[in-house]
Amino acid sequence: MNLRLDGPATPPAPLTGDAEVTGAAQVTGDDGVLLGIDFGGTKMAVGVADAAGRLLARERVPTYAERGAPQALDRALELAAKLVGQAGGPLAAAGVASPGVVRPDGIDLAPNVPGWDRLRLADAVRDRLGAPVVAVDNDLNAAALAELRLGALRDADPGLVVGIGTGVAAALTVRGAVLPGHHGAAGEIGYAVAGGPWPGTMLELDFSGRALDRLAADLGVPGAAAGLAAAAASPGPARDALTARVDELARHLVTCCLLVDPQRVVLVGGVAGSDLIRGLLVERLAAVLPYRPDVVLSGFADDAALLGAVVLAREAVPTAPTAPAASTAPAASTAPAASTAPAASTAPAVS
């Protein structure tokens, strides 16, 4: 397969509306298709792309987290099988974006879907769909990879991706790579200490989609987090309560920025789409940071992690070595190339 590692600044295909695979979008030839799956605490997205990473179809379904992990995984794989079949080509590779810290024998730090820690995602995708190669990574790391290859971080280094959806987390990119950390837990700021007295509470319990849902219920504001943001547009108790929660998140993002000095901060996730919340965050960062990064909203709407999963699949496909061009002239030098160090990799180990 001839896989391009660069891409447009916008998604390779429109990612709105119902999934659709037309004859023109189907795969022809032997390259096969790439599968991306984004497992979220609220929604799951499945997409199929061609060998160049152009999306052919995508569809989103509810997670139904309260029903447990096995049913969510089963429904996502059923949808994936349908979309791969409609695309009309063999499955070349699959990429999976998952909450938590992915290990070969399970998943840590993924409390939002009961039983998720016991899943073996790579094995499940391989066994159910016959994928010859499967790459699995944390969902926000996948989103950061999409921003690196296709989006707002292609020309920014270092970069910081902040995900505000069902939970809250961050991912750091340096020199074209997503930094996983020693345990694969870099950026798990949802576990940061918030409030007081010590040890206070976890940041994710104070500011995240679910935390704002609870805050809205406590205030008697209908519409969960979205309703709270709408009510906070005018001065009053909702505005005061939401601002206090944004201030808590801003303190932690200030520390992140002071540690890594990012050129650009990319906000992803449903909560990040609120103009009010985003505006408050930008104001807080600008007021205290000595060097202010660009702060932008991802151009991928809610699909950054899905696109990252497709990129994971694309970069996991082994490429055939290129034979040297035939030459009758003697080589000018038999010395090795200037560097034999392997290139940095942004993808996790492929299983």
C-alpha cells in the first residue's frame, strides 16, 4: 500500500450526516480498507477509509455505558463489520481509540464504562473482524495524532491537546510524536487534585461533561451541561457556578502550559465547543501566562479521535521496502548513511 503520512488541514471527507457508502466511494484494487473505532463514554464512532486515509463512511451510536462494556464492544464491532462489508474491500488494518491507559492484558483508568478494564480490544477486533494488524491507543492520544497529521498541530511544536467531553484529559506532542509517558498515562489530568482541603477531589469530578451535568441538576437547570452553558450566558447563579468550575480547570491548564511551553493548544470534545467555556479559558490563560500559546478549537468537531484511529491503522500497515534503482556506475562511497537511528514513532506497539 502506498500510504501518505501527511494530510489536509481539514478532515479528508465530510464527517456529518448519516453514514453513506456510494459506488464512487468504494474501494477498488487490492489495497483494502482501514478501520477506525473511537470508543467514548457517551458515544462510539466507527469509520472506514481507503488506503490513503480518505474516509468512505462513518457512523455513530450511543455507548449505553450503564449497560456495561461487553454490549458496547459487541455493537461497535457489529457496526464495523457492516461498514467494512459495504466498502467492498478487504480489511488491511484497524485502529482503536479507547478511554484509559491501554495495556496488552487490559485497560487502566477507564471508570466511565463498567467492565472496560477487562476488555482485550486488539484481540476482540482481530478475532471478530479478521484484521491482520490492530493498533490500540488512548482516545486523546489518538486525537492528538489526528491533529499532528491532519489538523491544527501540523505546523506547531510542541502542542497540547485538551479533551473536554465525558471526562477531561490532555495529550502532549513534541517533534511530531505523541508522548505517552512511562506508564502510558501522560496527560491524565482528570486525576489532578482539585479544591481543598487536601486531598480535595479529582479534577474530572469538578470539571468534565458529567461533572457539568451534575452541576446543572443541582442548580435545577434543564438540559444538562449544554443547558447550563446556555443559562450561563446571562449573569446569575448559573454563570457564577460555571465560571468557578472553569477557573479550576484553567489553573491546571496554566500549569500544563508552564511545564511544556506549547506553541498551540487545541481544544477537542463536546464541552469544548461551548463559546462561553472556551472564551473563559482563553481569558484565564492570557491573563497569567508569560508566553501565551495559540488556543484553537479542533476543526474535526467530535471526530478527532476517530480520525486518529484511522491514522493509527494507516501507520500500522507494514510497507514493502523500496528496491534501489539499478546502476552500472560504481558507488561514490560505501560509507553508511549519516544516521542509522530509527525514526521516532507516534503509534503504539501493534499487536
